[in-house]
Amino acid sequence: MKAVAVGVLAFALFCAALAPAGLLAIPMQRLGGASLTATAGTLWSGSGALRLGGLDLGRLHWSFEPGTALRLAPGGAWRLTGDAVDLQGRMAFHDGAVEVSAQGTVTAAAVNPGLAAYDIRLDGGLAIDSLDTAVADGRLTRLDGGGRWTGGTVSYALGRQLHTALLPPMRAEANSAPIRASAFAEAGDTLLIQAEIIDGGYVKIGITRRLLQLLNQPWAGGGAEDEIVVSVEEAVF
């Protein structure tokens, strides 16, 4: 009986190794707004054009490790390369969730199309030191890690007028429970901006007095520099 079970598992692994790469597009949809097209290779080792949140990010290459299938949690290495991104890490699928770790670089060209809806444009690039995420049912359930932004010129619209400001290099920290990302000036510990996932699939973004000063839009009245004085909420799920 044990020999039969081993044989069935071996046959399943053999079929998976020969299955077309396009089948990975199905679990990738759990990332929320993700799509995988122009695939090549197999489900076990292949590549495809990745689009996330309406943005073309580049070509995703992956290679799963056979041993992970024995634990019913297929996982392996991946790399995403494009004109504006160079990221790599690991991914795993199990219990209806997708777990992804990442490190690498992202240029402003990769994020500006998404910021355009808010009339914001920035220069510079982001270096991701480490990032561990988990997505289940199209929702972000874990976010831990950190990175750095080189700083640079930021353009934004306010009162139907275009404004620009030169911002310093920043460091970012992300953590779970609650899922929150915070940015600080790299040279200090004063909070500049904070984003937090709240109930109902909304993200709440808070801006502090210090960031408004850097944007040449000082907030009237007294208070601590790290006090959040402007906050907005928007549905993301």
C-alpha cells in the first residue's frame, strides 16, 4: 500500500513538472489584481509577464523545489526583472494563501503610474532590504520588513496648483498586527508618513507635521513633529 502511495505521488510530481507554465496564473490571482501572461516553460520552472494593480512590472521567472511538494506546500525561488524593477526572493502556496519574500530594487518609474491617480510624482529609487508578505483571499495578511528610498524631488498637486519639494532619503519599516508601514527620515527617528490596513479592506494614510514642513506646507499651530495631522482612508480590497 505504501508503494502505491509513493507511486501516485511520483506520478503527480511528474505531471506537475510537465504541466504548462500558464497554470500558475490561477494561484497568482490570489495576490489581488495580479495576472500572468505570455508564459513559457512549465509549472515547475518557467516564466511569464507579470501585471499587478494595472502596472506591467516585467518578466517573472520561477523554479519550484521538488521537495516542497511532498509537504503539500509548493515553493521555490523567483526573480522579477524589468525596466524599473529587479527583485528576487521566494514564494510558497499552501492552505489557500500565497507567501512571498522579496529583496532588490524598484525605481520611481515603477511606482509613478500608480501615484498618478493622486497627482503625485517622485524621483529616486527604493531598495528593499527584506520583505515578507502573505496574501489570502485577495487580502494582505502579513507584511514585515524594511527598505530605503534615496530621496529626491516630489511633485504634487494642491489647490489646482503644482508644487515641488526636495525630500531627504528615507527608511521604511513594515510590520504586522496591525499591518502597518511607516517612513522616517533616514537621518532621524521622526515619523513622516504611516499607512495602516484597517477593517473593511481600507488603508489609512497619515501625514505628520514634519512631512508637511518638508513639503513646504507647514501645519498651523503647535505640536510634536511626529504628530499625524492629516489622514485619509481609501478602499484597497
